[in-house]
Amino acid sequence: MPGYTAGIRLLPNAVTILALCAGLSGVQFALVGRFELCVAAVGAAALCDALDGGLARLLDASSKIGAELDSLSDLVSFGVAPALVIYIWGLEGNRFGWIVALVFAVCMALRLARFNTLLDDEDQPPYAKEFFVGVPAPAAALVAGIPLYLWLHFGDGWWSSQLTVALWALVAAALMVSRIPTLSLKTVRVPPRLIAPLLVLVGLAAAVLLTAPFLGLAVVALGYLLLLPYTMYRHRWLAQHPEAWNVPVRQRRAVARAARSARRLGLRPPLRRRVAGGASAVARRVRLIGADEGAVNGNGRPGPTPPRGRLPRGSRRRLGIRRR
């Protein structure tokens, strides 16, 4: 591994400081009424936040102080600064507006504290690294600014009323501290056949952001929210299929196809909360009892076959199986 000089190794922390300064500058722009510059400042902070972690891994300059500095920078840039900008723009003069700003900043602090504690949790399943718990800090700041983006593009409307702005800020705050799983972009892998369409979408998004930047930001934020149901489904599917935990992401589609084929064929998953030997013994006793009762009835003639999928009458009691 190449030996970098001390100055180069300080580069990730310098980028983190730039993110902190950019986010805090958004408050100063709000005080002078330049709310479009507020959005640009928070966007620059998000860009620096995405770069500092990659630089630290690339230069092998990860450190404890860098991790703590990154969390403090996120709290200011995506928690305190957006809360103050939203208050100055849409909630000033409302006696409950400052409470909304405080709730947003406190929820951001709680979200970052939980994120830092989960980093040291070694009891999580292998797929947990593919998800965040709750909406991450930059995405929460992006979502909270949707009323401001619409106001900058369309002007005054129902989206800029104090009630709408306050409720939406509280929704964004609740998403941060919720247990909703959200995708971690660091673990997303794009298949080779989708690279070209993805690049076309990136070019389209760049064109929209250049021609109608605030409307484009609102669309991106709403698209992120629409992605949450898929993320929850993916998290739940992985929790129910341990056989896919250690499979690479690009090969999980084959596991999903095998699971769907098993359901179509009527195959049931193994009994849970039972030992394999005990489950097989119960299955053998069920087959024997079904054969005995179906072979001969009271008149010496062959009796009816028990319905498929149900135990014969009285077998549950003899096997000691309770009703659920």
C-alpha cells in the first residue's frame, strides 16, 4: 500500500470541515433572504459528505476523530442548518414554529447517535450492512426541503403555508428516528446490462437539475420516498430467507426464483422452532395413522382418504398437537 504524506492523509478531514462550513453558511444565506443559496449550500455539504468517506478509504486515512467529526458535521449541516432555514423561511412568527425546528434538530441528533452505536453492534445479520435504520441525514434534509423547493419554483401555494411546512418537517423528523430500513447506496451494485440505461437517466437528471433545479430536487426527494416500500419489502424478504444472506447481490435473483417455484409446487418450508428429528417423527406418525384410518372403516370396507393438508379426526389429540 502506498505511503501517503501526513498532509494528504488529512484531506478527508478537510473535506468534512468544508461540509460543516457549507451547511452553516446556509443559515447566513437564510438570514439575508437568499433561500436559493441555502439549498445550494446544503447541497454542497451533501456532496462533501459523500466524498470524505470515500477519500478516507482510498487513502487509508480512517480514524476515530474523523468518524466523530463526520457525525458532528452531519448534525450541523443536515440537522441544525435545515431546521433554522425552514424556521426563518416558513415558520417565523408562529409560536409553534420554533418547537418544530427544535424537534427536527433533536431527531437528527438521535438518528446519528443510533447510527454510531449500530456500527459497533456485531450481532446483526449479514444483510444489515445493506440498509440504514431510518432515513439517513442527507436524505432527511433533502426530504424536509420539498415545500421550499416548490415555493422557489412555483411561488406561494398550499405547499408554503405554515401548517404544511410544519407538518412536513415533523414527518421528515419522524422518518429519521423510525425503524424503517432504507437502502445504503454504498452496497448497491449495478448489473453490467443496466449501466447504459442508468447513464442515460443520470444525463436526464442532470438536464432537469440544470433547467429546473428546484423542481428536479422535489422530484428526486419524492422518488426517494416512493422507494421506501420496495426497501421494506427487500429487507423483509432477506429476513425470511437466510439462504440468501451470504449470496452476492447479483445472484439473489436465482434464490428468489427458486423460492417462487417452491411456492408454486406447493412445497412448504421446514418447520420452524422444532428439531429436525422430532419433526420427522411426527410426520411418520401422521402417515401411519392416516394409512390405518383410511384402510378399513367400521364395516370392513376401505374408508375415505383424509383431505389433503389436514390431519384425520382425532389425530391431533393423539399426536399432542394443539390448535393455534
